[in-house]
Amino acid sequence: MSNNESLKVPQDKQIIKQSNKLGEQTRTGYDVFLGCVIASRLPFLETSARKIFAKLGIELHDVDGFSCCPDPTGIELVSHSAWLALGARNLSLSSAGNGIVSFCSGCVETLKGVNHAMKKDHAVKEVNKFLGNIGKHYDGETKVTHFGQILYEQLEKVKTTVSKPLKDFKVAVHYGCHYLRPSEIIQWDDPFEPITVDAIVEGLGAESIPYEFKMECCGNPTSKMDKDLSLLMAKKKLDAIKKTKANCIIVVCPACYQQFDFNQKELNKTFGTDFNFPIFYLSEAVALAFGFTPDELGLKFHATRVTNFLKEINFTS
Amino acid sequence: MIAKEKQEVLDLKQVLVFKKNQETTLFLKRIVLLAIYFLIPVFISILYWYEDPVAFDPEMAALDIKIIHNLGSIFGIFSYIWMCFNILIITRIKLIENNFSVDFTMLFHTVMASVSLLFGLLHGSMLLLTGIFPDTILITGILGWLIFLSLMVLAIIFMTNRLIKVKQLEKLRKSAYKIKFKYNLNKILHNITMLAVFSVFVHTMIAFTAASSELMRAVYFGFFILTLFGWVSHKMVRALQLDPPISRRDPFTKGSLRSKMIQKPNDAWFLKLLDKIPSLYACFQCGTCSEGCPAASITDGAYNPRLIMEAVILGQQELLVDHLEPNVWLCSTCQKCVEQCPQKIELTEIFTMIKNECYKSGTSPESINMQIQMVFDNGLAIPLTPPIERRRSQLGLPEIKSADVNEIQSLLKGAHLDLSTTKEEENN
């Protein structure tokens, strides 16, 4: 990695004020909000996430009675008030000291978005009128955190826990949209020049490869209306990644994961391309670096095979 | 293999160096442009000092009076030059548009126009301390200043969203919209600035004739002509549609939506949207949203957020909701437009409201309708089926106790979303 120096992600961004509060949040733990896609379609992503949190000593509590978050690219578009009601109900169920952690950027955007909407007086009244029907109440106080944020805040601990550095992982980091935007609601990384996931990836011993259109959308939400547009949006990104020496993609959102993992074959068939990028969820990459085996993590459930890739780069024998 | 690897590394480094160079050039260009803005009035002040047009008789006036007079004149110089520049910087000069964002240019225009106005006030009050001036000078100066002041107040209330969080402002804008005082009317009113510029120009000509300084007269005349030329050519370009007719940033716009309008502007509908999203009032169709939109670049503008915003401003509810023209559902909710909008307009929220209306009129995509039905029936968008539950236990994951469906249904019914009847119909 002779060029590692030149590609280092700048660490001096002012936007992230809370850095590396080691151990401070490990005692009381988080309520874990799974959401629909991870729980019911991609449970193997949940496996890796739970394993790394256990390894880091961060307690996760399961809460009974969560519903769909609901989807900020689906239900909200049908009925804003239904979205608000369901979101507030979910938030009202959390009692952990640190609030909710979610492994899904969409759930995080919805839950943070509901909290943001509740800053307006009339929304608080509206929401509690809805919740009153089912005997619940919400005051807008539950904190919501994306798992990527916790990993970044505990980066030093993550680094010291790494037992099998991701050598030869040349990663195209895909942030996706809802991990960052709208920044007024998400209040985390820079909306256009983010650094957090790159920093985690580099902390695992992998190399983050810059590429064109890094900040573009994966295209998943448009598939509900226009499948072709959705595929073209994915293709634009994959084409750009293909031009670099990246050999895998890391994502932090299950919608992006599905878009890239499930559609590469279809893209190859339609456009005669030869995309074959293994897609890793950030939690999977961290888990691999922590020494968990592909079998333990259920990596065999990926649509684009990852086992060959891990052998090729001599990560597994 | 190793050689190939090295080659790739080199390429990447070259790319990075190239990118860095590009950034440096941009940075330098910005510095030069800002230096021009701030240094030119300094040079002219030096020129003025050197020319010393108002020669004081030391016996007639004290030295401190002269200092106050000269200082007041220098405030006047800054005020005049910046007045000209503040107009020029928003007349779509390519050199400025390519190097600064619309957001920055507008902020700069707003702030510096206010500063110039303040300098104008200082100029007037300081000079009035030092002597008596003829009526013509007073009238032209004060008239120009008052026009600028009223336009500034109007612009701060109606044209920028920077103070939109103030509740009274929201109400004021809504009532203004109701009496047809729309954004476009503000835009037209803002052109009265040129009347003020002319008044101030006459003011300076009279003053420097009295002081008999041909050099200063020439400089001021030059700046006036420059400003007039910039303004007229900007209006000509717009009138003759030599450039993209409406927008600064939208590379896709071929023409206005007006020709496709199928209903009279529905102001009541616009007001309903404005009520929820007050920032909407000040969309001036710059097209920054379309410039950054990933769906727009792939559909070559067939979908583009600026076009939707234009339809909203023109109150084209039927076009948007019933005909999906332009199709608001092609938005991928990536929120880039919201982040980049120089007026901080919450575009995605506006689109959400339109989509909500589409659902009510039955024009929302089938997969979306299925998703909400799924949530209504199961509490989850993707239900937990036995195979998935088996896989979860294989993976060592805990069992999920998701929400009670009855509770979710009564919550949704309370939130005006009752899908139970639809389902019974389907069963029958």
C-alpha cells in the first residue's frame, strides 16, 4: 500500500465534535431497532451487527412491539400523518438510556425525521392525538443513532479489537443518502464530503478508494416507479467504481445493499457489463476484521458471491 | 502483475493531483475576484485623496472638518462602487457563476448591499456635518438611498429565506400571496433599483461638477455605464432566451412549462402547500436542484426537480397529481436538492405532499400502495414468514415480537388511513 498516505481520509473535520468517547456509552446500552428489510429479508446483516456490538461490549436490548419504522421512501409518500404516527409510536417504546440504535439508514432517517417534525408545537399535538387512540404518548425525547456513528465514536476501541486486518480490501465506500441527508435532520457527517465510514474502513486495515459519483444515490427508491431508471442509477455508480482499482463495495444501508448485491447479475445481462463486486455491509467488514468467519456471519447468503473473493485476496484459505 | 499494480497506483495519484490542482485554481480565482471587489474602491479612494477635489481654505475650515469631509467622501466612494458591483454580480456573469455557488453569490449580494446602504448613510450624515449642500444634491442622494432602503426591506421579507424562521414573516408572506403579491412581482419590483442607481449617479455628477473634478466624474460615469450595460444585457439575454431562459443552473431546461399548462394557476392549492412549507414562497427557479439531481442526469431532464417546482409555482395541481407530468415519483428522495438549494427550500417535503395527494387520487405506483397495505395488515412492510424465522434461528438471532396488528390498525385509522375496507372488497 505504497499510496496509503495520499489517500488517507482527513481527520481534522470540524463537523464531528463527539469523537471517540471510549467506554462512555457502554454501560446502559441501546434499544435495537431492526426495521423490516434487515429483520425479514437480510437477517445475516443483523448477525454481524449483533456480533460486533457484543465484542465491543455495547449492550443491545430487544424491544417487543416495534412496527415498520415506517419507510421514508415509501409510507411517508403515501401518508405523512401515518408515517408520523407509526414513527412516534416506535420511538415511544424505547426506554434505554442511550435511546435507539438502528442498523438501517432508512429507519434512522424516519425516526430522526419524526423527532425533528415534533419540534413544531402543532406536530406534538397531532402526534399525541394519534397515539392517544392506542393509549400511548410521546414527547420527542428518544435519541436515535446509526450504528456507523457508534463505530466511529468508538473508533479507537474498534481499531484495538481488530485481530485480522482487512489487508488487500480495496473498498469503494458507498455512503448512501439517508446516512447523511438531510443534514438538518441527521446531524452527523458532512452531507457532501463525509469522512466517518472511510475512517472506519481504514481503521480496519482496508484501503478506501476514491471514485467519481461517490455521493450519488444507489437508485433503489426509484425502482418502485421505474425499474430501468433505478438500474441505470446503480450502473452509473458501478461503472465509476469499475474504473478504479476497488475490489469490493461497503454500504451502510440495506436498501443500497439490495440495490448493488441483487442487481449486478441483471445489469450484466441487460448491458453486457461484467460487474462482480462483493458487497459488504459495514458491520460484516468490521466482524471479519474482528476475526469472525464467513460461515459465522452467513456470508453465503449474499447474492454476489464473496467466498471466492476472500480466497483470491488470501483473506481466507 | 506488480508492474500493473504500480501503473494503477500512479494513475490514481495523477487523478488526485489533478483534482487538487483544480481546487487550487478555483480557490485562486475566487481570491482574485474578491480582491477586485474589495480593492477597487480602495484604489479609487486613493485617487480621490490624490485628486483632492474639495480644496479647503485652511482659514475657512478647521482640519478636523476636512478629515470628516474626506472620510465621508470615502464612505460615499465605497457605497457607490459596491452599489454597481452588487448589481453586476447577480447579472449572471459567467466568470462569477462558474466560480461561486448561487448560494454564496446571493448571500454576498444581500450582505454587501446592506453594507453599501449603511455606508451611504454614513456618507450623507458625515458630509452634512461639514457644510451646506445644494438641494439638487440632497434630493438625488436621499431619493436614491430611500428607494434602495425600501427595496432592501422588501427583499429581506420576500426574496430571501434566510430569516424565514420568524413566524410573523411567514404570515406576512401568506397574506401577501393571497393578494397576488407573488415572488415574481418582487422580482420585477427589484428592478426599480436602476432608478435609484440613476438618481445616485446624477447626485455624484452634480457633486463632482461642483467640485470640478473631471477625473472623478469620468470614473463614476464609467461605473454607471458598466452597471447599466450589465443590467440591460442581462435583461436582453433573458428576454431573447439566448441562454437557458429561466434558470442559471439547470442544464436541461429547454423552455417554460407555461405552454403545457392545463389549468389556471390554482392559488388555493399553492397556499395549502405554502402553509406547510413557508420556504416555498421564494423559489426563483435557479435550477440548482436539477443540476445536482441524479435522476435528472440519467433521464436527461425528463425528470427534473426544477420543472416540478415550476409546476407548483404555477399552481398546476392537476398536471402534477392526476397526469404525473412531470412525474414526481421519479424522485429517489436522495435529498441532494434540499441540501444544495440556495433558498433552503425543503423540496423533498413538497414532493412528499404532492405524492400524498397522488395516493388519494389513485395515481401512486402500485408497489407503494402494496407496501402501505402490507404495513396495515402486518405492522411490517415485509412480514416475518416461517422460512425467514427458520433462517433467523439458524443464524442464532432472537425471535422478533413485532407490533400488535390491531394496535397498528387503530393507530393508522386514527391517522386518517383506513385500508380495512379495501381489503374486504378484495376478499369479496
